Amino acid sequence: MKIAKQLLIKGLVQGVGFRPSIYRIAIKHSVFGTVENNNSGVIICVEGNNKSISEFIKDISISTPQASKISSIEVTDLPTNGYEDFSIVKSTSKSKDVTEVSPDIGTCIECLNDIKYQTHRLNYAFTNCTNCGPRFSIIKDLPYDRPKTTMDEFPMCKVCAKEYNDIMDRRFHAQPVACNNCGPNYSLEIGGDIIKPIEHILIGTSDLLENGKIIALKGMGGFHIACDGFNEDAIQRVREVKSRDGKPFALMFKDINSASKFLNINSKEKELLTSWRKPIVLLEIKKSISTSIGIGLDRVGVMLPYMPLHHMLFEKLKTPAIVLTSGNISDEPIIINNDLAREKLKPVTDALITYNRDIYNRTDDSVCKVINRIPRVIRRSRSYAPSPVELNLHTEGIFAAGAELVNCFSIGKGKQAILSQHIGDLKNLETLEFYEESVDRYFKLFRFTPQLAAVDLHPDYLSSRFVDKLGIQSTSVQHHHAHIASCMAENNIDEKVIGVSFDGTGLGDDGHVWGGEFFICDLADYERINHFEYIPQPGGDAVSKYPWRMMTSYLIKYFGEDIIKTRPNLFENVDKKELATILNMIKQNINCPLTSSTGRLFDAVAALTGICKISTYHAEAPMQFESISNKHFEAIYSYEISDNISLKHTFVGIIDDMESGVSISNIAGKFHNTIVAIIVDIASEARDKSGINKVILSGGSFQNSILLEKSEIQLLEAGFECYSQSDIPSNDGGIALGQLAIAAKRRELKLICN
């Protein structure tokens, strides 16, 4: 007896070869019907006997493409329709519901083989299939079909159309499918010359790179600037072009074997590097690489080729690695427009490589780090965005504006939080424009109507001001509560927890700058139970560029002004006039907001130990301090916990160790151990008083491998359930998720009316 069922499958099921996969499963189990994309997901109408349909449904969960992710399968009964075959039918758009949008996917092995052996795709640098290629970067609207992407200007040739319609072909319903006869193509621009043949482009580009030249190269989500990764002069020139004195560059290696010669790569890091996402992974250096790549750091960002052109170029290059950094100037967003690249990048590079397909959604390369054998996303963009986070909260209509720096926003659909790609520093005008443009596109793409906004407590954040333009109700969320909530949301925790939130800055309830916080909290509210003691921050936010200022402030706080005379060596390489100015600012309380920031604490100790007195990029001092640390050293410094946490004894110990000739590496290791001990002590005290056993670790300071690794281990040893972040950044890139979760919970509890 025939029965009929309708399956509504939600999740990452469009743009990943899902429908062709369903077709093959249907043929395997001899069931008839249809499969289609629509805004809600993938809809399957299927007929067959009870056994065949049961096996068909079961097989869907285990036989779908690697980049797909099923979040739910809703099965309902249907009347039989007399289907005589199984077919893929035209996509529909019937509601405001949306399915997930696939991130961009790195080139698969089969497509790399096609470039070498398939007649119409020989050396075709845009080869893709249902298992790989551009997705989010080219999509304009849903459902995901070619006319709604930037491939709409490239009609398929007869050969590609045949593949597209061949059920058994790997390119069956692959929307970006193309070949040498019908697809986009590259151009190499050198001076006034334009070179078109791909073989000439590859030879010309490899010659330029091998001879120390720098090029601007259009990638999947934007332009990059590239040079030989082992040519010091070329790397220095890239630094000059980008006005980037010390910030580390990422390297793209030819393959995992080449990377392994220069870097320590464990199994988890290898798995991440070679995954379909192909992110930048921070790896420990084992063999000398250019000192200009990551000055003063023990790790370097490494990625593997993720576009056909990358693979093809490395076939020509002798160097095992190239620098591949974002194609922008200073802090501006990555450039995606060919004409803008000609205006801004071509004059400062030796050549420009473009292609004639538009990038619709810009994405920087994502950055990850493995800590305690768990991948941690630090910058969430290409190949991750806009994949949602599944929540146990109703989020529909909630817009979370995100933070000021390292911005990422989020929108709520159903029980999902859809996070944007990395946006950046909103204080930059071009980045603010990118933010506003991206918000508009997410609203359109995901059929989103904002009803409620969540914003940072700081009233002057540009993300908060943007919400004013929406004209909707908003709820303010304290910055560090949002960090904790972000981790809770990622781990689907909805109860009271002990929260440890460590970062650089965020406005507190008392008007001071917070950043070293201990909470008892849930998703709706929090109680601050302790914090690092307040220290004057001379010059406000400027101290992040001048760690010696925070060093001075801590020393004056703990030892008085005499420290300048009694230990002048601590102030070496500090301009005396500037020191006098800072001293006066502290004495007169001029532009010296109080801070409990962990980031500023690490700045101070990095300066005190001589590691970094002046920063050339964000978090340089803590990063270098972590790099120099002996993580195997086990001693700790003294500290005092009362109503707040005093580190006077810690600073006394550091200075004594320095004068006793203890290595800076051991001092740095000892300091990390001290902060970990404080975390465990306060968490233990909080558990004794409250009975709460779950500890949440979040905030940008927990990107520090030593701090997070040791905190997790020691908290677990103390019997705690310890939670940290993996898929969502612990830095301000994850703030929007926390804001959205808090707003959703407050709405659920009717603490806000909407």
C-alpha cells in the first residue's frame, strides 16, 4: 500500500548539493515525488510503501553533503498524488520564512582534478560543483538559484547546462557552475597592459612574486595583497602599503606538508586547516620564518588554498608560502569592487588581478585557534557566516547591534541567531557604511522585520546610534553580561551561572570602565560579585596604544611617585616629558577614567617586564606577553581578594623577580598562573555561597591560550562544569549573540514589552 509524506527540512540545506543528494537517495530507495527549495528550507513530497519511505527518511540524516547541516525534519501526511518518478522542481518563495544560507566552501578535490583533465575546464580558475565554491559571497536573495546570484550575468553553455540537468552529475543544480566557454574570467593588469589568458596570468604573477613584487588579488570575499612569504623586503613593502607597522600577517602555504616543515601542527589543527572552511589557523612556529611576519610572536596565522586560482598559482611558484593579507588601506573594509581596487590598490602594488564577477557580500578570511584541542573562532567571516546558532529561545524580530570594535551584528529568526560576517571598527567611516549596508542586506535576504533591538549600555557606540534610526523599542545590555550570555547561548545554557568576563573595555553600571569581572548571572540579569580593583586610565582609550601609561598608573597606585626615582630602570625608553604629563594627569585626575580591565592589566605587566611599552596594533602587548611566557612554570604570585582584587603583592613579586634575575619568560608564566588562581578562588567562593557549579569563561582576554587552557583545566579539577566558546568568538565579535539572547529572554519573561 502506497503512502505519501511531506518533509520540510531546515538547516544549511541550500547551496550545498542537498537536492541532488536527496534525488540520489530517492532513486536508491525507489520512492517517487519531488524536491524543491523554498524560503523555509527544502520541501520533499514523497510516495512509496511504508518501509521504503522510512528507509528514505533515515538515509537523509546520514548521506547528505559534508557542508550541509540539518537542524530539523518535519514530517506530515499527504494524500497520494500518483507520482511516476522523482524530480527536482522549480524553487518557490511563498512566505517570509527563510532557510540557512550556505557560507562559501573551499574547492574540493574532484574540482581540482577537473582543472587538470576535464576538456572544457582545463585551467579554469572558477571550477566548482555542488560540493564547493562561492555561496554567500555571490547570493543576492533567496531561494538560492542562479538568477538571484552574481552569476546571473553568465548564461550556461550547452555543456554546463547538460551537467546542471544531469541527475547523476556532480554539478546537478550547482548554481555557480561554469567553464571556460561561459563563466567569469581573470585579468592581470600591469601598468596599462591587460593580460587575459590564464596561463599567461599564472606565469606573470609567479614571476612578479618570485622577484619580490607585491600584487593585489581578487579573492572569494574581497581583494588581498600578496607577496613572497619569505622575502623580507617585499613583506616590509606590504607593511608600508597598508600602514601596518607590527600587526602580524597570515601566510598561505601550498599544502599541509609544506606548512608542517615550518610549523607545529597537531591533529586538530590539521583537521581545521584542511576542512572545507579553510580558515586561517594560528600555529606555533618551529622553524625560522620571516621575522617580519609576526614580530615578537610565537605563532603565525596559516591557511591553505581555497580557490582554484590559489592551487594553480602554487603549481608555478617556487616559494612554499605567500603573504595573503586583506586588500585594504589601514582600517578600512576589505575592497570588493574592481574600480575601487584600481583606484586604491593598483597605484601602490605592482600588479592587479581581477575577475569580472561581482562580489555581493564581502567577507574577510576567518581566523581560528585550537586551545585544549577545541577549535576557537577568533574572527568569524568567510566560510562561517552567515551560519546561524541554534537556540532554545524565540528570537523572531530581535536585532542585536553588536559592539563598537570587532563588530558583528545578529538578527533573530524563529529559534535562531543569524550572525553577520566580521564587520570591524565602526569608528571608521567606511566600516560604518559597510555595517549599514550589511544590515540592510541581511534584513532583505532573511525576510527580517525588526521589532526589538538590543544595544550596548554605552550610549555613544555607533551601533547603538544606528538603532535609533530604526525607530523601534530597544533594551540596553551591559557589555560583559553580553559576553557571558554569548557563551551561554552557544552552549544552550539557560540558568544561573558563575560568569568570568575578561576583556579590554566596556561601560559598567557605575559609569567606570569594566573588564575584569565576576558575575552571578542568568540570561536576563546579573550580579557583579567581584572585579579587579579600579586603576586610573590616563588618556582614556589611548592607553591601549601606550601600555607604559597603564604600567605607570599601577606603579603609582601601589608604590607612590617615589617609584620613578627609586627604580628609574622601569621607565627606560619612556619620554621624560610624556611621563611627567601622565604623572600630572593621574595626580590631578585629568582624563583618567577608572578601569578594572584585564586587558589593561596585561598591558601594564607587559610594559613593566619590558616586553612592549608602545603598541602598534590592537592587543599587541598581551599577545607578545603570552608568546614569551613559560606555560610550564608552576609558581604563582601573591594577591589579595576582598571586596575587589588587589594585585599590589603581585607587582611587588614581579619587580623582586626582575631584580633577582628571574627570566622574563618565567615571570610571564608566573603571572598567568596568578590570574588563573584568582579565577579558581573566586569561583570556589561563589559556589560555596550560591551552590552554582557552572562557570562561564568569555571575553577577548580568553583568546590567550595559556589563560584559557589553564583556567579550564584547573576549574575542571576543582569539580566545576566549565564552559567556553568555540564557534562564536569570545571577543567583541560574539557580543551580538549575547545581546540577542538577553533580549529574547527578557521578552520571554515580559521584562520588556514587545
